[in-house]
Amino acid sequence: RYSCGDVYGTQGIGQVRMVGPRVKNLKPGDWVLPLHDVDADGEVDLDAMPPGTGRVLGVWKADRCAKLEFSADSPLTMANMALAKSIGAACLLVKEHTIKLAPGDPVILNCANGLIGQVLIQLLAARGFLVYAVVRKHSGEDWIKQKLHGLGAAHVFLSSEDIRGRLEELERALPQLALDGVGGAATNQLVQALAKTGDLVCFGVAGGSNQQAVTLATGKKWKGSLLQFSFDEWLNRDVATNSRILNDMLLEVTELVKQKKMQFVIKEYTTERFNMAVLNAKQIGRTHAVVLHLPRLQENPSRNAEGQALAVPETSLEKDHVSRHNRSWDLDFLQWEDTNADEEIEWRIQKEKNLFQKVPHPAGAIQKFVEAPPTAIAQELGCSAEKAEAVLFWLPGRGEIPQEHAHWLETLCVNRELRVLILEPHQLEQDLKWYDMTDNDAVQLGLRFSIVDDDLKNPCGELSRSRGVASFDIPLLPSEIDAVQQVEAAALGLKRRAQLEEERIKGASRSSTLPFFFGGFGQGGVVALYAALCLMDKPIDAVAFCHSGIPAASMLGKRLTQQVRTHTRLHAIYDKADEEVPISFPETIHQMFSLARCKVSLYWLQNGDGHEFLTEASDTVRRCAAHWLDERQKRPDFML
């Protein structure tokens, strides 16, 4: 949408600082909403430069600015008013397109987790309509569904579902009105769910497609009207009159806020944290709005004699989670935790408590996965279970043929009482997607932990120089919870397999640790790591994870026990030429485990094979395993 030289920003508000000699309707100190330019037909001119609200100082035509009546005693904050265009658009949609409806009639809308969608849900519910919300399937969808139900949605459907079929199954009335903010294929999906004479209103193209057409086959069955809606075009028809209508609608929203029938979740940033604001805005499936406060110009008394400008405090809502020298660290591409959405955080904490929690059970299993089967064995190498003194479990990566690892693993069995199990990739149910996630996707989910830093020589908080203690008190995000739930199911299968081996191996019950080595490539390494650190009732000797993008790695820190810290050796194996897993990720993983007082080693491969498990990688794993076996022979309890 933007060209070189354009200023970003299509929404937002600004305060008038100077006016031209012929401007009569505005004065310094007024708050205004800059508008898109329109062509001769009154339609938004997509070739014109955007309003460009992302700047400290700009020059706009007075007739392209809608005046806002901002009240100091209004419950709508400055950040709320920055969203006036979205809030006003939702109000106008409801005002203009529900005239033919009666209370209790169903209305369906997509893009429901966005700001306009959330305002629409609350406005429609407040007027007594039955609201059906549609969202895309992605990480954190359980939280989004719960959030939208709380706002007033009667049902929340995924865009991948047969919505009409689900409504008929639930014996619910078909909607009389559909509000489409996505476009493309989503337009047809809403039409198919509509009652035969229901209307479709298209107000956005959040899906990235400018097409909002109904297929011929669908159009023959549907007899309603297809309507287009543009808030900018409506405002531009009569800026002065429609600005007053906009302010009236904002006053109505103000009353709903006072009555606790309307709420907004907003994360606010100053320009000092611009990069974090952008990352937050790009978060898939977010249910909050992101507002950027730009620096204010110095006041000029001679220019503001006619109206005192209202100051915007330049304060961020971000706060440290733990005081007393406690700092939060992230990789450059990850986001900080927000402490304002208390309801969401409470939900996240409760969900997090249920992850990797063992309950009293004969098999030591997680209650919700009591019946989970052990991970299947693809190939067995070495001695039999009855003769083995140690067992190595190898989990291949995504898309790998397990038996391809046999040629290098069998060399470990020569002249050793070792049993090697190459496991089948965990087969997940259709609604889980662990193996659909690449290592790069997993890395981008986040790596967030805190450090209680006791090193006074590190005032700038450089991670590599810190000598503090790692703390994992930051709640997981919804997307992280979703990923960890998938890992949990796969890791439990590995634990089940390990339990069967424990019952058969010599002297395992009398040893302080289990003579096991878990290892894997890519996603297999993640499953091995989570099972070893979070699930085993007794610590294992070692775990190796190679080229692994570890989702929500802070969860590992949350479940670490002193026994694991003391007895389990961690081997991290990565390649600096790997484009899937950036160099900073394994370095931070190593630092995190070191600060958590774990026994961890980081190995950098030198051949530059990238994200491939080739000879150098297998040789490194083999050396780690050989060192483990040699070390076991030297232990006093080895012959027990």
C-alpha cells in the first residue's frame, strides 16, 4: 500500500497546533481525525497518499479532518480516541444495517477478534441481537473463543468449519445479516451461512484479497443484497455534519463503557519502543489494539493563545514483572509481556498450571493423557532389553524416515550392553498440529525469562555478562500455550515408552537416575527435551537436541527440578549456517539453562550444513552418547 516517501498510518488522531488564515472550523488545541482522500465519485482514492498519521508534525487540509469533541471527564482515554475511526465504523455499521432486524435476530460477522469485530459484538449484544462470530484457526484460538464469548458472542466458529452445517446441527436460526471484514473466500462462506433473504455488508479486506464477490452457484440460492461500506467515504460526504454524528456515536459508546457493557484492551507504546509496538501489532490472532504515542512538540504560548492544547503523557504501560534488579530478556524478534490484561493473564496462568503437571497415578501420568499410548518403535538396535544396561532413545525430525538413522546409531552398540530405540514420529490427532510447525515457526513463538541480576558490573543488563539467576515467572502467551499442549502430547508418548523400558532394564529401580539418553533432531529433539525435563518421575542421564527450534522454552524452566539440574546433562547442537534457527536462539537457550544452574553444553557444527542432519551432526551426537556411556561405567552404582 505504501510507496517510497510515504508516511505510514491510516488511523489515529492529532492535535491542531496551527491553522491557516481561512480556516474557521478548527483552532489550535482541537483534536482531529485525518481522513483518506476521495475521488470525484466520493470513493476512497487508493492511489492517493495515505493520511500518514505516523508522524510528529503534519499538514492536512481542514476539510479532510473530522473534529473530535474530546472531554476530559470521559471514560474514553486518549488511546481509546486514537481508535475513533474503528469504533465509529462499528457504530455506523450497526446503526445503518440493523434497521430491518428485531431483537433476537441472529447476525454473523468475521474478523471478530479485531477491534471493529469486538466493538460490533458488544454493540449488537447490547441491542439484543444473537451474535455469531467467526475467527481464523491459529494458535491461542481457545483464549480468543473465550474472550469473544465474554464480550457477548452466542457462538464462535472457526473459518475452516461448515458454519451453516454447525448452525443446523445446533438447531439455531440462520443469520439475517452478515458483516464481512475479511473478503476473498470468506465472503462466500458468510453468504452460505445466511438466511435466503439475509443481507451481506462488506466493510474490509483483512484477508488480503480485494475481491468481495459471490460465486454464481451461491448467488442463485441467495436472494439477499450485497452492500459495500466505507467509513472514510461516509465521513467525506459531509465532513462537518458527519463529524457531529461520529461524536454522538462516541458519546453512546462512552455510556456503554460507564455501564461496563463495552471494553477495549489496548497496549500503548511510546516511540522509544517502536520496534516492540510493531511486533505486537503483527501478532497473529491478537485481541488487543496497539496505540503508539508520538513525541509532543514543545509548547509555543504565542501559537496557543486561543486554545490550550491537551498534553498526552509519554508513559508506557509496560512494567517489570519482578522488582529489585529483575530484568526481562527477549531475543530481538520477540515481544515483552503485558501486565494490563488481567483477565487474559488469569486465563493464561490457569491454562499453564495444567501443562506438564503429574498427578498421583500408578503410571505417574498426566491425568488428561492417562490413556495415551507409548510412542511406536521404528527399529531396535543393540542388545535385548533383558541384557541392556542403558537405553538410547532417538527421535527423528519432521519428515525424516526413522530407519535412516540406523547406520550411525548402531556403531554405538559395538562392545556395549546398549539398547537403541529409533522411534516413529508421533502421530497426532487431526486437531493438533505439532508436526505442522517448522523449527523457525517454533523459534518465533518466543523465548522469555527474567534474571535476578546480582552483578553490579553489568549495569546495562547484557545477557552474556549476567551472573544472576534465571526466573520463569512470566505467564505463557496463548500461542505458547497452544504449542506446548502439542509438545506435551508427543512427550507423554516418549515417557510411556521409557516407562516400559525402565521395567525391563537391569538395576534401574535401584539407581538414583535412569540409564537413559534421549536425543532427537529438530522437532524430535524438542519432544526429547520436554519429556526429559518435565515429565520423567526420575531424572535421566542425558538429552541431546540438534537444530531444534524450541517453542516456549521458558516452560522448561518452570518445570525444572533440583534433581534434573543435578543429574541430567543437556547437549545443544546447532549450526551457525542454519537459516531456520538464528544464532541468537541457541546462544540464549544455553545462557538460560546456565543461569538456571543446569549442566548444559553448546556445540557449534563447522561444516555449514544448515538445517540438515548430516555426518557432522550425527558424529557430534555419537560423541556425546559415547561420553555418557564411558561416564556411566565409572560411577560407583554402575554395577547395582
